[in-house]
Amino acid sequence: MALELELISPFELAKDFVVAVQEYTLLSAQSLTNFFRPPVYMGDMLQQADLIGVGSLPIVILTGLSVGALLALNAASTLQRFGGIALIGRLVSQGMVTELGPLITGLMVAGRNSSGMASELGSMIVTEQIDAMRALGTDPTKKLITPRVGAATFMLFFLTIIADLLGLIGGYAVAHPLFGVDTQQYWTSVWQFLVFRDVFTGLLKPVLFGFIIATVGCYYGMSTKGGTQGVGRSTTQAVVAASVMILIVDFFVTKLIFAIFGYS
Amino acid sequence: MSAPTLPSESPSAAVVAPSGLAIEFDKVSIAFDDKVVLENISFGLARGETKAVFGVAGSGKSTLLKLAIGLLRPDSGSIKVLGEEITHMSEPELFELRRRVGIVFQESALFDSLKVYENVAYRLMEEGLPAEEIERRVREVLRFVELERTYDMRPSELSGGMRRRVAIARAIITEPEVLLYDSPTGGLDPVTSNTIVELIVKQRDVYKTSALMVTHRLQDAFTMATHQFDQATNKMVALPKGQHCDVPMSFLILRDAKVIFDGDAHQLATSRDDYIREYIS
């Protein structure tokens, strides 16, 4: 079988990219405006909340604990050198609450759910189930996309809080037995140095990440072309695109928050 | 199964005059990227009539159905469904119109995550009807397609023919005025195909529903043109030769993105076009 490689002009690529951004923006906007246009499918939203929230809990617990423990382990060697091991709680709490908690949770849920949404909706596209839904008088963006966006945004917020808490416990599990940090000293430094800016950043990010995870997964699912092979392609692209978007948004949100609240 | 002999009596009055059209295409064209799929297509489907649409693979038959229900929009031309111009309708307006039109997709397109009764009841549940009313109507329509026993089953547990019949049940539960069938017998064995054809004839003759039926199988359309449903025996029966044209049945043939034939069984049987003669032989 001869392998045919087709060269695509940079102009075509740029045009495709602009069209994709436009379609993604429209889909995202529609997923939000649907909350104010009945019917709102609460049953579907609860089902998705269970799938995304409860379903992701084991992986979030595992990563939260291990990231907190690793953070403490790595920080301890540096802090010990300068005699500042007592500050380990502060380092773990700031690292987990502002950055690693939301980021790791976002990436984990993206890997699990963006792919799931893309493959589920992609399969529905190639088997004409989406067309059937439209033909039966139902708006697929209301029935399929908005519940996923609502559920992912809502559940990622709480999953991140759980990951943060478990990260702090993981840090304590390393700091206390391995480096002899006093229990009260650890937990006091954990909350004492957290300021409004840190908590606000840590709780704003999961809301944005949840929105990205669902909209990217749904966008790639709904734009699936080319049968089962296309479903596979959409699934992979959804995970990559959601992860990259999370990393980019994370950087700019952090920068913006520092610009608003200052670095101190 | 060989195709039955085409009826060649004179055209019938059963094919209703164009004034009462259920679907009307006027110079409709559509292209995907640079490929023209349909070009200047014009035809009408009379109320109560069933029109079989033929054409080789890729000739735009399924596209024609998707245009008729507003799932695709034409590049040019006008489409009227039940007297309403749908070409410039918004999606919410189309949702309203689609309540009066049913469609059976090529691969059934049943929702995998829902049970048979949920699939069939989908539109009724969306409309918020009481549960008892929904159950009564679902059972009634499943009885119509002779699949009441599948009520609690999932689509994955059904055979291809059963899935197609459930799809028909889902399409007819709201008693639509127009039905669109996309290759309803495609990929099925002759016995199952005959069961599906019988259901379509039953829907045509008992409920007088207008229908556009895309098919590759000439014999199915010929069977429909030469049979009618007998309610007394609950069976499809062959009509005597002289009455073939009493059936509200017509044919449309697509070739190279254009309509090359639109007429009744008599006109099809007496066509002098070489391609058509070869196609129906």
C-alpha cells in the first residue's frame, strides 16, 4: 500500500486554526448561555457530577497525597541546610494551595474526563446519535454539553480542595516522622502564612480548569470526523489540548493575581 | 429475491396534485468542500404519498433526507416542509417543526446509553408527558412493530433488524405527518427486510403518512408499489395487476448530483432513458 503524504499550506493551517478557535469560542459561550435558557437538564448534570467528581476521587486522593509528600521531601533537604525545617508547612501549603493542588487535579481530571467526553460525544457523532437527537427536537448543546460543563466546573472546585487537604496531610506524613517537625508547628505554619491571595488563586483556578476540561473535551467530541479512527484522534487531541490550555491559563492567572494583589 | 414486475397501467389519481405537498425542493444545491453533492434539485412529495429515492452510493440520497429535516442547510434553493420554508429557520424553530417529522437513520442511531423504551419514549419524555401516558404509548408503538418484548432491553442486545424496527417505533410514536427513511432495509436479510417493508406499507396505508424513503433495494420499492396493507388480516397483500397504480407511491432517481427521474411506477416502467432501463432491469 502506497503511503501518500499531502502537504498542507501554512495559509490553510492558519485558516483551520482560526476556524477552530472561533468554533470553540462559540461552543463555550453557548454552553454558558444555555444555563439561562430552559430546559436545563439537572438530571444529566447530576449524573455527570457523579462521573466526574466521585469517579475522579481515587486518582485525586492518590495524587494529592503523593504530591504533598514529595513536595515536603524535596523541600526538607534545602530547608535543613539553612536550619529552616520549621517552615516546611508553609512551603507545602503555599505550593499545594496556590499551584500544585489545582494544577495536578486539573491535569488528572483532564486526562480522565476530557478524553472520556471526546470519545463519548465522538462516538455519538459517527453513529448519527447527535443527528437523531436534533431530529427528535433536542438541542445537543443543552442536553450534552452544558451538563458536562456545569458538572466539571463545580466538581473540580471541590476535588481541588480535597487534593489540597490531602497534599497537606501527605506533607505532614513526611515532615513529622522523617524530619521530626512538631505536629502543632507544622499545622500552624500551614495556615498562618496563607493569605487571601493564595486561597483566592487556589480556588479560582479549578473553576477555570473545570470549564476548560469540559469545553475542550466536548469541542473535540462534537467536531469528530472520520469514523472510529476519528474518535481515537479526537480523544488524544482533547487530552493534549486541555492539558496545554490548563498550563497556559495557569501561568497567566498566577501572573494576573500577582499583578492585582502584589508579590508580597 | 427478484424484483417484481413493474406495474405498467396508466398513471393514477392516487398521487396527489402538487398543491398539497408535504415536502417541496426547489432548485436546491449543496456542496461539501469542492464536491457538489446535489445540484438544482427540484421535486415535490404529495401528502399521503411515499416516494422511493434511488441512486448509486454517494449520489446524495442521505444528504437529501438531512436537508429535508433541516440537519443540513442548502447552499442555494428553497425547501418547504409541511408548507413552511425551512431554509432560513433558526435551530429552535426547526426543533418545533421536527416534532411533526420523523426520521429513521441508516444505522438506526438508537441512543446506546438508554433502554429500548427510553429510546422510543425519548420525545414524549422531553415533552414532559405523564409516565402512565408514555408507557401506554410506548407499548402500543412497540406492539405495532411487534417488539413489545424488547421493552426493557438495551440497543446492544438487539439484532440489526430489531434495531431498525425500534428506530421506526421511535420515529412514529408522535404520529408525525412526514416520515423519512434512510435505507431502512440496508444490510438486512430478505426476511427481515420484508418485515420492515411491511411496516412502512402499514404506516403508509393505515396512517396515510407521507414518506421519503432512500433505498438501494429496488425490490423493496417495487413491493411497496404492488402491495397494500390489509387491516383485516394485519398483513401486506399483493394488489391485482389492474390496481397497482392505486398505491400512492412514486420514484425519484438521482445521478451525478441531479434528478434524472421523478414519476410514478407507470412512468418508470415506460421510461426510455438507457440508464434508468439498465438501473431497473
